Amino acid sequence: LIFKKVPSCLPVQIKCLPVEKEQTLIVVKPDGVQRRLIGQIIQRFEQRGFKLVGLKMLQVSEDLLSQHYCQLTSKPFYPRLMEYMTSGPVVVMVWEGHKVIQSSRMMVGHTNPAEAQAGTVRGDFSLHVSRNVVHASDSLEAALREIQLWFPGKELLNWDCIDQYITCE
Ligand code: ADP
């Protein structure tokens, strides 16, 4: 099969609305990995229409984590947060798409699972704020900073979804 890029005149993409392409950082925290929730979390982002451009599993260092959570160092729960986040491997991802930062915060739900709506990741899979399964960047500035921190250099990939192509004989 030969794949040919769809001419821009075909109605494959929404042409009449501006697309605000963004990237955001999503982390499946140690409890999410230990409870085998990685696949379900990835599925929700794929299903929504976002594109995965970076993915890795790692045991996060205290150094990286302290940079990631640098705004929370004075919080009383900070030592417990560090212990929790280093208690096992995490899966860190970069997702791309229209308004992905805002949408993923909605998909992830309230920080405190007790206040997270059903249908959100935290509302469906967690009970307590200290084990809330997933992280999502909360602003454009945070997303830029966190992506640079977790995926330094040229680790992110650029690729086209299959629905941007037509097949030819
Ligand atoms: P979010 O992850 O929703 O952006 P924050 O940035 O406020 O929320 O907090 C970062 C993480 O710190 C939370 O996801 C949660 O794991 C942990 N955390 C926040 N508040 C508490 C708390 N009161 N007790 C224990 N852990 C907390």
C-alpha cells in the first residue's frame, strides 16, 4: 500500500476553527503503575483524540522530583509526596493536541479524589489525595517547564496520525 498525504482541501481536519496545538505532561504515578492502570489511562487520552509524542517508564530521582514540585516545598505534605512519588516506577508521557492542557486537567479531575467527578481518572480510580494516580500539567507555563525537565533534548517524536493519509492502489 502506498500512503499519500491528504490534500488540505479534503474535510479530514476541522478547517473552519483554529486549532490550538499544545503539549502537556502526564505522569502515571507509582500507585497507578502498581495497580496496572497504565493502559486504561493511555486509552482515555487516545480515545479523546490526543497524540502521544513521548513515553517512558522510570524510577524518578529525588532531584528531578524536587524540581518538578518546586512550588510545593513548603507544604506540610511535601515529604510524604516525595516518598510516595519515589516508591516505585512512574510512566511519564507527553500528549499533544487542541487545548490538551485544559482538557487533560478535566480528564484527570480534582486533586482530591473525594471531590473529583465520576468519569475523571481520579474520580474513577482513586480515593485519597495522597494516592491520586496521575499528574497533569496545570498551565502552559507548567507544561513547558515540566516537558523540558522530564524530556530534555530531542526525546519527543513528531509523527502523523493515519487519518491524515489516504491509501492509493
Ligand atoms: P495537582 O496534582 O492536582 O496539580 P497539586 O499541584 O496541588 O495538585 O499537588 C501535587 C500533588 O501533591 C497532588 O497531586 C497530590 O499527589 C499531592 N497532594 C496535594 N495535596 C495534598 C495533601 N493535602 N495531602 C497529601 N498529598 C497532597
